Amino acid sequence: MDISSARSSGGTDVNCDYLGMMEDGGVGCFAVCDGSPSSEPSLGTAEIVIDSFMEDFKVTSDISGETVTEYFKNADEKLWSLTHEDDGSEYKASAVLVLTDGNVVISGHLGNCRMYYLSENYLQYITPDHSLAYMAHAEGKFRFPGIRKSRERRRLTAYMGADPMCTAEVTEPIAVHKGDAVLICSDGFWEKVTERQVERTLKRSKSSSEWLRKMLRILKGRTPDDSYSAVTIIF
């Protein structure tokens, strides 16, 4: 696996995004989280989620839907506990996570962080956003690219830290072929880089770092107004 990552505060004063990457016994765990600002200046919401994912991965790295669901459940409980303990603060987050051994990929997500899966340089799958904008697209009100222009793209229908807790949406296992690729990212990233650009930049790249750099040039050329995180993987 060829892996690269990027994280930036974009045009914001506070970076609410965080990412994590860990490998153990040939299995990799990769995650991106976009969290609301918390009352803890030294530890943001996104860091709490990512740290929880990575700690769980150290305990069990089975590539299964049950494993991914449990990771999200444990992190969700931590956010909800903090909301109850902290007077006046709410801990909410969107997150996406991928487990892979290079032979199969399984992903889970809540909110509007995304996983893109590409094979032969073409998009095969994009995780559905849990947002009012995605809901409107699903109802046929506009085409998929219109989500990034919708004012409701950040109005979430499911997220971490919700009451009652939301269950992560988990993909079926995807069989990996040589040259397949994965992009996981927060909304600050995908709002500025179109699906066609994700495909074109991969086709013209020889490594995950080159692919990511080309997408970052597109993003930065459009004046990012939100923090963003992304991880690219080429098998």
C-alpha cells in the first residue's frame, strides 16, 4: 500500500479536522474526522474520535462490519459522555474510517466525511452523505455534483455525538485489485475537488503523494474556507 495524507486549517483560525493512520500485522486503519470545537483547548472533538478509533484498532484489527461498528459506537459514547459532563458544550463530529489488508477494504462513516473507491482510475463507489443536501439529491431534486453547492450540505441527518446515538453506515467488503485507490476526506476537501478531478488526477499520478498533491493544488486554487483532511491509498 502506498499511503499519503494532508491536513490543514484552510481559511479558518481553528482546525477542527484530525486524521489517524496505523498499521498492525498487515492490516491498516485510516480515518478522518471533522469535529465541532469543544471546550477543551488542548484536545478537540476530532482528536477524541481518532484517538478512540486507533486505541480500538490496537485491541482488535479484524476486517469486519462488526469491528467498524464497534469503533464508531465506542467513540460516539465518549463524545456523548463529554457533552453530559461539560455544561453548555456539545461534542459532535463527522467521521470516515477504512480497514484494509490490501486484499479487501471495508469502510464506515457518519456525517459528511467521505470515502471514494476507484478502480482502473474510475470511481466505483462514494459513501452517501448523511445530510439534507444528499437527501434532496436522493429524491431527484438535483444531480450529485449539486450537493457541494447546496446550502444544506452541512446540515446533518446523522453524526457522532447525537442523541439518540446514530449507528455508523458500513460498506460491504470490497475486493482489492492492483492499482485500485481510496480517498477518504472531510467536507472541506471534497467541496472543492470534483469527482471528475479525483479521477483525472489519479490517472495522471504515479504515487499516492503525487495524486494528493495534484488534488491539493486544485483545492488551494479555490480558496479553501474550511479546515480539511485527506488520506490517499493506492494498492
